[in-house]
Amino acid sequence: MPSQKADVVTQTPAATERTYGGHSIVNPAALSRDRRVEVCAQGHGGIGESVGPAFSYVPGQPLENYIRLQRPDPNAAVHVHGNQVALTQRSRCYQNSEMICTTCQEVHEPERAAAAYSDKCLKCHNDSTCGEFAKLGARIRDNCIDCHMPVQESNLNGKQIKARMRNHWIKVYGAARN
């Protein structure tokens, strides 16, 4: 059985790598924002064209060296199931901060109820600036997600399957909570 002890530690421009039994492990926290988002984009970045062999992507390297993801036109409709990374990147929250996927989602923790993520929103946003605050008062803090990241039907799979997914384009949507 291979030793679990680190054999080699090397500094790279992107991250600290540790080699275990000939395999490198990259610490995502040491990566740039773009490289960290690309780790998520492997599975949540939509349909792409393979550039390298399947399962050869190495975190810390540009994802475009392994798969060419479709970059939707900024005005094009993006299906809620099709490209969660592109939708997140359209959000003012993403554009006006250093937000990345793991700002809200803890990948090594069990999924929480959607409303439980509101505490992440309130780290940057003041509840009293919400358009629904006058009507709902302090209750507005209980569930930012259902208003600003609603569950919507995906049109990606045509008429056979109408998957319902949470839209990752964080913004103000027309329907308010009751």
C-alpha cells in the first residue's frame, strides 16, 4: 500500500502541490479566483468540446486546455440546468465582489435547505434595502434564495424531462414571496 506521507512538496505559480504515491494534490485555496471557479465549471459549466483526454483535467491549470466550454452571449438565454457557472458570473454579486462558488456552497458539507443560505447573502447585503422589506420586515432575512435564485424549469432536455433547478443567476425576479 502506498505511503500516505507527502513525498514531495513543490511550489508552482498557481498553488502548492503535494505528491502522494506519484499523484499531485492541489490546494484550491491557493489558486486564483478564475482557477477556483474552473474547478466547479468542470461539472457545472455546461456542455463543452473535449480538448484533452477525459478525466485528465488538473486543478490549477486552465480548464480551456482540457475542455472548451460554450461561452454564451451575455444577452442569450441560458438554461438553469445548462451552465450554472455562466449564470453565477452574470450576477452583480459575482461581478462586484470576489465571490466564487464556495463563497456560498461548502463542497465537503451536506446540502442545506435553500433558506439556510440566506446568511451568506446577508454578509454583503442589508435586508432593509430589499424591495420586499417594507411588506415582510425582518422575516425577509429568513429566505433570500427563493426570491433571488428561484427554482425554474430547464428547457435543456426538451419536452421529455422538465427538470427543475435553482437558477444561479442571482438577481431580482418578478414574483415576490407571500
